[in-house]
Amino acid sequence: MKILVIGGGGREHALVWKIKQSSLVKEVFCAPGNAGTESIARNIAVSATDLDSLLAIALENRVDLTVVGPEQPLAMGIVDLFQSQGLKIVGPTAKAALIEGSKAFAKDLMKAHNVPTADFEVFEDKEAAKAYCKGRGPVVVKADGLAAGKGVFVCSNEAEAIDAVEQIMGAKTFGDSGKQVVIEERLEGQEVSLLAFTDGHMILPLEAAQDHKAAFDGDTGPNTGGMGAYSPTPIFTPELKDEVVERIMLPVLRGMQKEGVLYKGILYAGLMLTADGPKVLEFNCRMGDPETQPLMMRMKSDIVPPLKACAEGTLEKLTLEWKPEAAVCVVMAAGGYPGSYEKGHAITGIEQVASIPEAQVFHAGTKVDGGHIVTNGGRVLGVTALGADIEQAINNAYRAADKIRWESAHFRRDIGKKAVKK
């Protein structure tokens, strides 16, 4: 098989790395890719949002299966486009991708089909949204549209909530994504991510992972696209996984079907484990980043059959096997991220990580410039390692991260610590 992976982040490097190991695969393309995918796949310098050029690449190279990493091309309708040309592709159609593309759509879908989530209101008027925040206490304010994981404000008081509304709807920090806001009750508990393959009818869940959204240690600072993740999550029992599949994921699929939409690809449920049970914080229409990195390290099964089955509607025949080890991903970011940051700093020490056999460096915001690997984004590397348990995986990941250097690099020092405390 020839497989095309679309995207250029750490998630895509991890997917290419795992797909490349399959005996079913002859060649892997990555568009646009990064300095990491360049060494194991054929990078093609085309943006993940240039749908016509991506279609041309798939047709010219007779690609058998396309795997979409980021949410933007899914929301733009890449699946609809590829399917219209008879090409197999993993992901939901543009209409189905609204589950991530519009938080209001997702909340209405959950409400209609009794999926447990936080109480909420949707606003198109800035002043009405601000008025709603007054006297309400802790809330979460979300830009309705796609915002690269940064359009969510967890607010402790009225002033923070009103400021969040102003940033989203007044200053238009996230552009058109802030035409509407969703304001919901602030749930308490621990967050867990559960990703699943689906062919529109069946759910095949992966192992759970736990992301770390805040920029700094102790879950402080602004929200980011994710500063690290680990798997498995001790607090997420097999019973809880079954409950999430039955009470959350399957009802969403059936709800979509009732609206004439067959949701295929990856369904990602961001969950809060509350005292009243799991509740949905958000849905994503693709694999998480950085959750994908530790999940690919732990997955024992060949990933290609379930990806292919999502596109073909044959998922019921498959199961997944997992390594017993834990995995931890530490995201190394550019100084200033998630705000403004510089690009072009030379990265050293990546080759030294080879001395740690349990570790793997997944590239995200990197490129090759003049024979050197340099920074080219906010989240630069996802340093990921296996270990006999979470604590050992943490130690291995940080031993690897400490070998890598560039000007103004920063990363959290507490990834996975919650699991160790448990």
C-alpha cells in the first residue's frame, strides 16, 4: 500500500513512524511533513489546507489510503473531495467534522441525545454574553470555531469570564472562530482523552491518555495545544472506558446517523471525570496532539488495518493489542509559546537521544535549513519514552529531553506527575 499522511506536526510524525512499521505498506508520503518525517517518508511541500493540490498528489502517486492529521482540512471538506474521486481516506466529512468545528453544534448534539456534558448557553452578541457572566462564578468560555486548541478560557471569576468574552468577540483574537461563544459551567475533576476508531457504526477505542493543556508547571498559565501527555491513565478504569463508549460515543454516532450523517474516522472525546461520572468537555474529529505520540509508542497492533477499516466500514472484525509499558510525551516548545515566538533556532542533541533505547523524538515545528534542523513552530518536539510504569517512563522522557538544546526552549517539568500521585 501507498499511504499519504496529511499534516506537519508531532501527531503526524508519530503516525508516519507507526504506519511505516506495517508490513502492508510500501511507501509513505507526508504533506507537508517536517524534519522528522523527512527521514522516514517522502515529504511533499504542500499545505494541509491546499485541498486541490493534495488531491492531485494522491491521484498522481496512486495513493491507496490517506490519513488526515489536523482538523482544518477535515472541516474544509477534504474527505468529501477525496471520496468524490473514489479515493479512500480516513476522517469525517465536513458536515460530520462540525463536531469539532462548532462547539455550539457539538453541545446541541449532546443535549439532543442525552450525552452527559456541562450545562451551557450560546451567544452571538458580546454584551449579552458579558451580562450572562455577571454573578455566575467559575465558568468556561469557548470560541465556537477552530482555534488550534487555544480558544478555551477556564475562568475562576466574573472578571476573567468577561475578559475572555472580550478577547474572543471584541478583540477577535481567534478571528471568525469567535463569532459565537459557548459559556458553560466549570466542571471539576481530572481530564482524560479517549480516542476511538469508528466506521460510522462500530467503536474501537484506543487506550486512554491524559493531556496537559496549560503552558506551565502546576497547570498554570494560558491554554496551549498541549504540553505533554501520558498513557495509560490509572484513574480511567476499563469500566469507565466501557461507560464512555456506551453512554457517550455510541449515542453520538447514532445521533449523527439520525441527522443523515455517517461519522467515520477518529472520534476523540475530551472528558472530565466528575463526581457524577464522565462528562464531555469537547469532541475532536481527529487524533489528539500530543496524545497520539504516547499512544503510538504503546500500540502493539499494526495501525494500518484499523485505519483502512474506518474508510471501508469493516471495523467489527478488528481488535487492538497494547504493550504493557507506560509512555510519556514531553513537549518542548519555543520560548514565548503559546504567544509570539521566534523561529529558525538551531536544535542540537537530538542524535544523542539514540543512547536511550526507550525514547523517541517526534518532530513538530521543525525543518531542515542548510543541513541543520531548526525550529519552525511553537511546539517544536514531542520527546516520548516508554517505561515499565509511569514513573520510569517520566524519567526516560526527561533524560531524553535534557539532551536537547536550542535558544529559549522551554518545557514543563511535571508531565505525568498526577499519575504517579495516584
